[in-house]
Amino acid sequence: MSKIIKHTFEIPNLTVENGELVEHEPTKVTYTFTLLFKGIGLFEEIHGEPLLTSLASSLSGSDEIEKASNILDKKFIKDLACASYVKIDGNKFHNNRSTVEEFKKTQVYGIIESDVEFLTELLEMTVECVGNDEKAKLKSKAEGRPTKK
């Protein structure tokens, strides 16, 4: 598992030629995602509930089908992808409210929930980042230091 993922999406490239629908080579676009910097806070802001609460409710359900349905909720996936999207600009990176809105305007935003490989990477990265965030909070509490909310 990795705390930072770099994923290449393939966007279908369709045109109409002589009255026929023609498929061309897909357009490939690569984006970077992480929750390490401000992503968890961004997710909570745009989704309206804590990430751990969302993950827990996504993993609840009476059977595997219900659990899979919960974790693949389009709003959850899209909010998670938007919050973890990192824009790289030269030697700097940005992960803020502006990048959330920027990602929503990409062609990829409309297809992310159908990319199974990306979904798997996104969820694994989320678990890795949240696990480390919670470990850091527990360590701070144990050492008597205040934790960020």
C-alpha cells in the first residue's frame, strides 16, 4: 500500500465519422492523490462528515453485497477523490479547496467510479493515510500533547 498514488486514467475517445460512431485510442491522463497534507480535512468539509465515520458506515452492512454497495457510493468516491487530488506545479504541490473544484471540472471526474483499479488504489491509500493519522493522534495523546481536530 502507498500513501501517495499516481494513476493514469483512460478517457474514451469517440467521434462520428460518415454517420458512424468510431472509437479511437483513449486519451491518457495521469493524476496524483494523497490524504497526507490537507486531504482528510478537505474530505470532511465537502462530504459533511468525518472520514472515519464515512469509512465505518461504508463498511457496515448485513452482507458483502450491501458492504460493497456502501463503499462504492458515488458521492463518497467522488468526494474522496476530489479531497485527495494533488495538483503538482513545478516543484510545488497544491491540495486545497481550489484543487477540489478544479478536479470536479476534469473529464476524469465523470468516470472515476467506473475505474476499478483506481477505486482499489484510492481505498487502500485512504486506509493507509487514515491509519497513520490515527496512530499519530494516539501517540500525541500518550505524550500529553494536544492533537489537531
